Amino acid sequence: MPYNVDAVFQIAGIGIIVAMIHTILKQMGKEDFAHWVTLFGFGVVLFMVAMLIQDLFTTIKNVFLFRM
């Protein structure tokens, strides 16, 4: 059974981009904006994880209730 690792790479990519933007803004002295960027990135990743968990629970429900 092949595993879909696209979501893992997307989350890792978002984390790397947010970390780079946070570092750049912090070095420019815009620490408030850096914190907002980090918070926004966390929200996006949290939303992605919530969607993945919803898909997982739907799949589990379909397996145990024998639905397709």
C-alpha cells in the first residue's frame, strides 16, 4: 500500500519558508511582523492537519461501518 507523503512535504515546506521569513523580519527589526508571520504559518499548518485528521476519521468510519 503506497503512502501519500505530499502533505508531509507541504508542511515541511511551509515551516522552512515561515522560518526564513521570520528570521529576515527579525533581523530587519520588525519583530511584531515576524511573530504574526509565524502565527499565520502555524494556523495554516493546523488547518492542514485538521483536514488530514478529518479524512482519517472518515476512512476509519467507512471501514468499520462497511461503507464505500
